[in-house]
Amino acid sequence: MRVLVANAGSSSLKLRLLESDDRLVASIDLPAPRGRAEASAIADALESLAPVDVVGHRIVHGGTEFTRAVRVDEEVVRRLHALADLAPLHQLISLAVLAAVGRALPGTPAIACFDTAFHSAMPAAASTYALPEGWREKWNLRRYGFHGLSHAYAARRTAQLMGRTAAGLRIVSCHLGAGASLAAVVDGQSLDTTMGFTPLDGLVMATRSGSIDPGLLLWMQEHAGTPAAELADALEHRSGLLGLAGTSDMREVVARAGLGDRSARLGLEVYVHRLRGGIAAMSAAMNGLDALVFTGGVGENSAIVRQLAADGLRFLGVDLDPERNHRGAGERTISREDAAVHTLVVPAREDLEVAKQVREVMAVHDPD
């Protein structure tokens, strides 16, 4: 079964074609400024990838309705559109790609795989906001968590690389890319995560603010007269590293910080401060830490960010080998041999997690 994985991100559309043995047949990245790829470019790319047996779509938000992958039909599409208010920027982008691929590959089964699903069974203590009960019940106000497909794969692959089963293994997965989040994973299940009701929560990101005092936003509305739309745009597109250092590119931030640029140094310090604190909090949620895994563009490629984060986590048993951390590429262990915590770099392969879930759904629908 050849599975096409469509992963609509904030800056590109990633198309990956996988054989039944997970061998990567083709890989195409289409430019998608603010997540919007041209429908004609999608159609041209898909024509070059034929034949395709089934398409797996990464969908950011499944709400409380979709806690596992599902085969897409008109009713599923309707329900996904109804969830768009929970993540308007991300959800509508994913749905636009779903429609464009459907037009280009009519009759090809489509499976929706959700970033929120991995976190849907988090304990109530981790998923519940301290808000009025009526609010929580009426509008499903809770911490949903995101990047679940990436966290699920990174944790599963970490166990394999350590020669362990998931049972009893306590992992903090660090997905550090343009968007960034952490997950506390025990027994292969998400116990806690840093993103919340929306993908704005948690760590400092490329252009997103991460966690801020909600009272600050109320103050901006009341005293500065800032409209909600302007607040949303600033928090999504003009904050994070961009707001601190004037660039959203971590490579540039690190380079400029090394040359003494004050704003870049501040950006790097704020980013790492939040990252260290988040990893410690995730470890506390699991009553300890066995493995720390870095994935995503920054997690995989920035040895400086990994080292700075680890330097503040020695009390947890994190101890990187400088040579392993700064040299090499791809999948590898970067901790010292005698470190209490096994630290790894695992390239992000959401496509493999999507393909796995697609095959599970297709085995139910078409068991032969």
C-alpha cells in the first residue's frame, strides 16, 4: 500500500510518498507562505507522485470528537470545519490541502490523522483549566496539546534506539521547530504537554509568543485599545524570536548572539530559559526522567540550543557529550556514556507516524 502523507505546515506543504515497508519513494516540499500552497502546484506535484493508494493528512485539531485517525467523508469534513474556531489558522490550511488533494486524486481514500489525538487521554490534572465549570463544559475549554504526531514518533523511536519497550520508560520529547512544544511521555502515552487550548501556549517559538500572562492581554485591550485581531496577529506572527531578536531564524539568532548582539542574546536566553523550565516541569509530571529527545528543525540542528538547555538540567541527570552533540548528523545519542539520562537526537518523521495510523484505519475498513 503506497501512502501519500500531506503535512501542511506554517511555511511549507510537505508531501511524502511511502511504500508499504515505509521506504521513502518521493519527497516534495511546496512553498506555502503562512501555510497556503497554490492548488495548481499541489495538483502538479501529485501528478508526478502517482500512483497513490491512500492519502494521510495531518490535521492539527480534532477537538474532543476525534481522538484517533478516521477515514474522511463529507460528515467528517463538516465536523472538521466546525472545529476551525479552535485553531483557525492551522485548521483551515489543513482543510484547504485536504480539498485540493481530493480534487487532484478523486476516488483515493483519505485518512485524517490528528495532532491533538496523542494528548487526548492526558490526566484531568494536566488537561483541565482552573476556569468556571460552566465555561469549561459549554465551550470545551481544556488543554488539547499539539505536535502529537511528532511526539508519538519521537517517543516510539527513542524506545527502539534504547532497546527498551515503552513500558515504564519516562521520556521528554522536545519538538523544536517554527512551532515548539514539549511532551511528557510514559508507557508511550502523553501525560502532559506545553501547548494548551491553542498552539500559542508554552515555549517561545519562531514568531509565536508562547505563554504570557492573560492579564497582559486584558490590559492591552482596556488601556491601549488594541483590537482582538491585532493582538492575535502580534501573538502569532510578530512575537517569539522575531519579537525579541528581530529574526525568526534560530541560526541567525545564535550567530548574532555569539558576536555580542544584545537583542539576539536576549532572544536566545529567553528561549532557553523557557525550554529548561518546561523540560523540568515535564520531568516532574512523570516523577523523573529516563530519556530526553530533541526533534524538529531547531532540535535536530542547533547543538548550541541543546547544550544550553542541558547545562541547566544536570540536577535531573542530563549530561551531554560535547563532541557527540556538536558533531554528526541525523539519528544519534548525544549524552555521555555514564549519564543517568539518555539524550538523543531523532529527526522529525511525522510522515511515518501518519502512515502507521493510515494503515491501521485501512486494515479496519479494507481488511483484505
